[in-house]
Amino acid sequence: MHWITRSGWPGNLLALAAGALATLSLAPFDIWPLALLSVGLLYLGLREPAAKQAAGRGWCYGFGLFASGVSWVYVSIHDFGSAPPLLAGALTLGFVAGLALFFALLGWVWVRWLRQTNAPLPDALAFAALWLALDALRGWVLTGFPWLYVGYSQLEGPLAGLAPLGGVWLLSFVIALSAALLIQLPRLLTQKASLAVALVVLVTLWGGALGLGQHAWTNARGASISVAAMQGNVAQSLKWDPQKLEMQLLLYRDMTFRSRPADLIVWPETAVPILKDHAEGYLGMMSRFAEDRQSALITGVPVRQPNADGELRYYNGLTSTGDAQGTYLKQKLVPFGEYVPLQDVLRGLIAFFDLPMSDFARGEPGQALLQAKGYQIAPFICYEVVYPEFAASLAAQSDILLTVSNDAWFGRSIGPLQHLQMAQMRALEAGRWMIRATNNGVTVLIDPYGRITERIPAFEQAVLYGEVTPMQGLTPYLQWRSWPLIVLCAALLGWAVFRRRNG
């Protein structure tokens, strides 16, 4: 195995392949043991190289992960951003190469400050702590890109029962720790005390996860309510065409008029592709219809209103009518899709930097939740549902979770299915039902265990019918969030640095 662990291109190529294996552990492939193999191979490959070589090997792993897992950004840039294939490919590669720098940082920090050559158990614990720290960093830097966490592989795996305790980050930590301990098994066999501790840790984590798999952390607050979620399947090329505006408004009106009566009617993100103050007549008509049916209607619609400084800005929003109230303005925006970093420089260079509705402002934190049928609805617009901590902050105040999206930007790639998997994890973490309404799929209802109970196919115009139950109570993750993990990882990293300096 020396050819894997030493510096050189064979180990770098293996790291590249290991990164791609992580993608296969996630949706839509869901081969969860590959997450362990992927992380284990990187850990093994970082056993011998010096810091500079370790950074390169980490970068190779990150490039393999993101090139295989988020290459769907090419669809947005080329198909909807009108960039030529070569330019779209170059921008996609630049994006992937930039994201891979997080794993280059992991490799460098690991070898420079933390690697414990002769202490297999502390070494494995420090590696898992560093893995989690870099996951958290990736979810924060430059507004964050919290995509492709290996913890998502466990949505239907044996560790899923831990998600309500510490969220997807706890799952990632356990996978990294387990992979490192398995790689260290030959060395642990020579250290009986460390082996015993490692076995206790693994049995406790994996056995506890299996035992908690069906534990109900929350309970019903009231009777179930019926839901009708509209999937209009409007092509992205038509979405912001002024000549197709009336067609889209009539589409959702007629789908709703023809639908079966339901307590809650949900339309997807920007189902009304016109400013809310320009659509008051239309929304008023739909409000009267909802009131006549004693229903609540929630729809995506752009909102124009002054910000805290009195400046008139545009927001990606959700608004509610009928037996409902409240408007929510999106807080987590998609770079280049909803706002353009360095827009004074980039706008006008290529069509991709001038996409329709790419000048949204960020909604203020601390907004009230939506209310429908007397219940608190935690709203997440598209990208927001992928942020574990942000989602937990809203979910803790809610009875029901709601996410709306327009994944037409990503065509028939794996991106929308990864997005769905993350929404399922949010429901599992919170112990709450989630309604997911999308323009072109996948529109689903998700139960408090992260399981899909109702689903309509993607790329079809259809209405999803089903029931969700308002829930009360807080899972440990909603109550404590990531603070226990933060304290644990900080202690483990501090201990590793201390051992390294005094070893």
C-alpha cells in the first residue's frame, strides 16, 4: 500500500477517484458504503506526504468530488446563460477547481498541524474533527456552498437515526471517524487499550443510530391537513418571457380551480413571474377563491419594497392568501443566479451574468414565519433548504416545513435529486413534515423520518395530493443545534495540536 500513501501521481489519481466515489454515495445513486471508502482512501493517502504534497492530494480529492457531483452547473451556464460550450466548460472547471481548494486546505492543515503518526486513535479523532470543520467552513465562506456532504449518504443508511441528534454534520463526523478507524485497524490491533476504546466508540455510534432509527422525537400538534401542491412544468426558457406571462398565470389559476379541495394549496418558486404589486388583482382573485374553499394558498412571487435604508429593492419572496397570512423574503441567495458578486465588473461580459431576476436583495433575518390554517409554516425558497443551521433556526419555530423551488435551471441532471435529498434530511433533522413544491419536479411530501410519502414525476404538469401533520416538540438538534459538535471538535483539534507540539 506504500504507493498509495507516499507522494506522487498514483496516490493523487486514487484521491481523484476517491472523490468521485463520494458522489456515488449520494443521490441519485445512494450507494452509502462508498462514503466510508471515499473518506478512508483520502485519509490513507494523507498518511505520508509532506504538507505541500498533501495539499495537492486533497485538491485532487476535491476536484474528483465536485467534478462528478456538481458538473450540473454547466447546464445553467450553457443552456440558460447562453455561454458557448467552451466558455461554459471553462467556467464550470473553474468553479470545481475553486471548490476543491477546501480539500487542499484540509490536506495542508492535517499534515502541518494535526497528523499523529504513532497514535492511531487520536489521529482518527482529529481527522474527523478537521473534516467537520472544513464542512462547516465550506458552508460559510462567500455565503457558502453546503453541497455534497458525505453525511447525506446516510439518509437511508444505518446512521440516519443520529440526524435528529446532531444533523447532517454529525453524520459526516461519524463517517469520517469510522473510515479513519477502519484504516487504522492494523495499528490498533497492536494497542489493546486504544482498540477497546475504538470498538466502544464504533459500537455506540452505529448501534445507537440503529436503535434510534424509528424513535419519535416530536409528536402531532393537531389533526392532519390536506395539501394540493401544483407542479406547472413551465420551461425555463419561457419563465421570464413577458409574452408568456398570461399563459403562466392562467396555468396556475386553472390547475387550482380544477384541483380537489385542500386545506393548503402550494405553488412553486416564482409561480407568479411578475412583481407582487403588479399582481394584486390576480392574487386578490386567488385569495377569494381560497377563502371560498376555506383554504390557504402560498405562492412564490417577486416582491418590490424598500429596505432598511429606504432604498427600493427586489426580493425573491413567498406570499400567502386565503386562510393564511404573511410574506417571506429569501435570505440565502444563489450567487450569479439571484445576485452577481462584483456586478459592476461582471455584468455585461456574457449573458450568464445578466440572467433574468439576478439582482435580488437579501431578506432581513428574523422574519416571522408564514401562518396557514392556524399553523406556523417554516418557509425555504430553493437554495435555503441546503443550509443545515439556517433551516434549523426556522424549523424550531414551526409546525410544518415548506420548501419551494424551480430546479428547471439544472435540466435532467443529478442536481435536482441531490437537492431533494437535502430537503429530506432537513425533515429528518427537525422531526417535521415537509411539503416540497417545485416547478418541474420533484414535488413531494416528506414525513418526519425523511421518507417520501407522496410524489409526482418530474417534467410533468400535475397536482400532488396528500396530507401532512403539524408537529410539536424539538429534536435535540433543533434544541442544541451544532454547539455540542463544535465544542467536541474544538477540543479534539486543540488536543491534537497540543500532542503534536509536545510529542
